[in-house]
Amino acid sequence: DAIFPEAEPDGPDVTVRVTLSAPSPVPANDRCEDAVDVSAGGTFAGTLVGARADYEPPMCSTRTLADVAYRFTLAGTSDVELRVDPALNLVVAADCGALRATHLACRRGWASLGSLPAGTYHVLVGVA
């Protein structure tokens, strides 16, 4: 049996304000096939507003990420350091479509990968 408090008929008034607006557009780099190329290095601005959870979580997470995608290509073996806001999750994978099988890093805020072989890598940044 549940116990509910008795409502007071002369209790305080309640006001509810609702604002409706069009949904935020999905970021251009929401999916891996539209990833922003960051191969040149540097600082890149983006947004997670409107981002969708497009991919299954990697082994290091139990939840999908509302994420945006970046990619970089290495011509030869290199050390790579990636930094994002400390509150954000960062996943680096060799194949964006197979995160569980190919993720190389799954961290909050940053990742440092030493002696990464030549190839193309995907980076998903998001909020779990």
C-alpha cells in the first residue's frame, strides 16, 4: 500500500511555464563518415548540441555516447595526444563502426597513444 499525503485545498498556487522551440540541428560531424579531419594537428572547435548517440559503446563504457566524430591519418608511426574538456569522454578507435573490437583509448578528458602505427583513426567525443 502506498501512502500519499493529503492535498491541502487551500495550498500554494502552481505555475508551469513551457517554452517550445525547433530542435537543435545535428552537428555536421555527428557521424564518422562526416568526421572533421584533424590530421594537421591544432585546436578544433565544435559542439555537442543536437548530437546523437550513433554507435554502440566501446568495451570501456556501458552507455552509448551522444557524440561527434573527428579523424586523423598518420603517414608513419607517431605519438598522439588528444585533449578535450575534462567532463567529456574521448574514444579513439581504428574502425568507427567496430568500436568494441578496435578501440585504443577510452578516457575522460585526454588520451596519449605512443608509437601509433600509420593509418587512419577515429575519435569520438561525447557525453555519456
